[in-house]
Amino acid sequence: MYSKYGDTAMKNIDSDVKKVTWKPGTMIYPLPAVMVSCGTMEKPNIMTAAWTGTINSEPSMCYISVRKERFSHGIISESGCFVINLVNEQLCRAADFCGVRSGRDIDKVAFLNLKMTESSVVSAPMIAASPVNIECRIVNTVELGSHDMFIAKVEAVNVSDEYIDSSGRLRLDKANL
């Protein structure tokens, strides 16, 4: 049975499509990119990451994958925590900049004039302008080759109150992600 679509949906599928096989590669493009903050309030750093996601519900867990030679990798490894900051329209240019410049060479927070704020649980600061900040504490690091995957427990989620409706529901559709 083909549910509400009947059997006509199968007749329109082109089974004669030719495929070209490529060598293994990263063809799953995760979106959206996020800004990951790390370090301290006195010395914050931000990197842009697209390799991130949810990996567990109870307890809430997520991951980021970071190249070992990146400046943020050392900071995150040493501190054991980071914050995933969702990117809205207001932060797009900053996310792009943080993805192509290294904290070794420039203080990205100062250059972009970003306001950082203290997190509620972890020592890494969060980006004030981000609509959602996810505070993470590393529980495991998996060495994968070019990247290390930092598997983290979500310690707290901070949401800008302007995106919470009168019934207490999060309205991310209003955040212009």
C-alpha cells in the first residue's frame, strides 16, 4: 500500500538515471553553520563550525568536529567546554569572518565588536546577539584523523526572551536563522 499517494508516485521516478562514482568524501553538507565560543570572558575566541549536531536526547548531547591544528581546538581541549551559538541574519557576516580568520592572528571578538556574556554553567562565554546559546561540557573526545570530535553534554540552553511566545514556546521561526 502506498498510503495517501496511491501507486502513481512510483511511476514518476526515473530509474534510468546514470550515476558517477567518486572517491569517498564529505558530501553531506551540514547546515546551518554555528559560531562556537570558547576560552574565557577575559580572552574569548570564536570559530565557525558546520560539523555539529545533536547525538542524544537523554541526556542531551551534541558534538562539534574541529581540525586539530585550529586555534580553538587547543582552547576547547584544555577547558573542556564550549558554547554553540546559533547564527541569525544579524550574525551572518561575523560567522563568515570567524570561519576564515584565526584567533592566533586576530582578536575576532574585538575586531567584530561582539558583546560576549557569561554562560550560566560552563566557563566559556556566549555571544549575546545569538538567539540561542547551548552550553556544552566535553564528555569524550574521539580522534578521527583530520578532526577530533568533541562529544559534549548540554549543560544549559539560553534563549533570548524575544523568541519565546506568551505560552512559553520557543519561536525560532522569528529568529531569522
